Amino acid sequence: MKRRFKLLFIKNFAISIRLFFKSLVIGAGLTAGFLSVSLLAIAVNNVSVKTDWTSGSTLTSTDLNNIGNGINVIKTAIEGIPNWMKGTTTTDAVYTDGNVGIGTSSPAEKLDVNGNISWNVPWIDVTSLGSGVSCANIGWIKCQYRKIGDIVYMRGLAIKTGSNFATDDIILTLPAGYRPYGVVSYPVIAHTGNAVHRVDIIGTDGTVKIGASANSIYAELDVIQFSTSP
């Protein structure tokens, strides 16, 4: 009885060992299969060098070399673009030498554009007017300014209430960043026959004033434009 029990125990133990190793083999096979599928997916999705994958395909050293060579070619091409560098912020790209062409393959200037340019720079209402000065809002454009690049543009009709504009009367004051480097002068329409005022713009304080009066209550600002750079 005791011997029979011993034989039965040994037999059951042997079966357990076989099942254990069999499960290891199956698990290893599943793991290896999963890893190989993942490796193929990485090779296809990230680089797309080899695309003719079929059941049983293998990833060879040649395929891996092609992937590496392809990446190096792209890297070399990007780094080989002349005269481009990153600006002071990560969103800026700076062209350090030569000309840039838009719509032309042979630009003759620093920026050569063959076509129309669309400006999306809003006008700003003047808020700092001189004493007794208002801006016409009905039938005329309000007194406004805007800056494109380093050029400031003005427009609108200024009106003096109670008397004509006199020499040295301040029409308005421009804020910092919208002022000329020095003093600039413009003839502006006074709407009194063919008369014109001389309007001076002072760079140090931004005042826009009458330099020489044409004895009129009106001063049209549309012709005024100047650079903020020296």
C-alpha cells in the first residue's frame, strides 16, 4: 500500500513538472511574439522605410541601416540650409544673409515680393487730444494711427472748437513707440480753399501740433506717415 502511494506521488509530480515547463514555453512564445510585432510596428510607423511587410517578414540589418541613413540624410539637409538661424525666441527664424523672395526665384532686394501683400494691423483711436480739439465721427474717419513695421500711419479729421487752429496748437499726442526719431513736418489740408497747415510731429514727446496755421478749424491727418527708426 505504501509503495503504491509512493509511485502515484512520483507520477503526479512528473506530470506537474511537465505542465509547468510547457506553460513557460507557451508564455515565452507569446511574449516573444508580442515583442516582435511591436518591433515591426515601430519600424513601420515611425520611419516607413520598409512597407511591404507580410506574414513571416523579418527585420534585417539592411532595413535598420536604411532607417538610420534616411534619418541622417534628412538631418544633413536641414542643417545644410544656408544663413538660417533661430532667433531670440523659439518661434523666430532669422535669415542672416542674402535676399528673400516671395513669388520670385531671383529676389533683387532683401525682401522681394511679386504679388499683393495683405496687412492685418488694426487702426487705433486717438485718445490724447489737444485742448479744444475733437475728431469728426460723422462722414469722416476718426483720428487714428497704426504702425506697420517701423512706419506709423495717421488718418482722420481734427477740428478746433471755438476758434481756428493757431501756430503751436497741439492737435494730439502719440504714445511711445509711435513717435518719429526726430522732428518731421507735413503740409495738411485745412479745408479753407486751397490752404494748408504745416503740422510738426515732435519725436521727444509725441506731440502733433500746428507749425504754421492756415487760419482754419480743420486739419486733415491722412497724409502723415513717418518712420520710428533713425
